[in-house]
Amino acid sequence: MKVLPSNCLDCPLARPLYADCFSCGNSLNKVVRGHHLSTAECHDAVLARPHRYFQALPLPDLQGLEPEWVGDRIHLSLNWLDVFDDAPGAKDGEIAVEVCHQDLRIGYLRRDTNVYYCERLVGMRSSDPYWLALHLVHPDYLYHVPDEIVADRLLVPDYF
């Protein structure tokens, strides 16, 4: 059963524009904010229009770099909301991580055992939350970042 979104930020039909603004996939010209509560019309659209779901674009080649390093370079931070696995309130499927890009919340990751997923990234799951969070950022923004990191590494003298 599909989990229905509670707001625009969690909606698989929402296309990120900038800051907290999204283009609503249910209406071709409607711009919404991530904190708007979903309506019955939204829930019907999520159930009836899976072909309009947000499709994550492939990440650029990370050149063997850890996704966490790339995230640090672009100021992508993950705020864990369920720090302890044995916490009494932490259940599988609940929001586990808040993803922020330059101090703006861009999405949430949920946890199912040791695998993370996002309602907006339909069908994508990973044990690495940083890799999943990078898919919430447009790949054009990430394109030159791995090259910059590798170039910076080559400038460091080799002492071994």
C-alpha cells in the first residue's frame, strides 16, 4: 500500500524548484511550498497518477569518492532524528533523517531495518543515506564537484 504524503515536501509528485518551492505534478502551473498540508485531491492524484512521480536523475560519476565527502563539499547535511536504533519510539518506516541543503530542508529519508528510502524517490533504496540524499539535489549542481575534490587531492604533497 502506498503511503500518502502529509505535505508537499513528502509528495512524489512534487518537483523541486528552489528553496522551499515545488512545482505540483498534479497541476502543471501550480507552485507550492513544502510545508503545505496535503488535501484529499492530493491523495487521489498520488494514487491515480504514478506516471507523474518525481524521477531522480542519475548522479554524475563520483570517481570513487564517498557520497558523504561530496555532500560536505556542497553543504548537504543529514540530521538524524532517530539516533538510537533501540529507542522506544523509533519504528521502521518512520522519518529517520532530515536532509538539508545550505540550511534549507529539501526532504526526509525513512528507515526500514538498515535500508533508507525517500517517498519522493520512488523505488530507490540504499543502505547509504548520503548516496540517497544526493539524488535530491539536481545533478547539474554536482557535475564539477567530484573533479574539484580530486584536483584538490592532487595538490596535497605525498609524504609516503
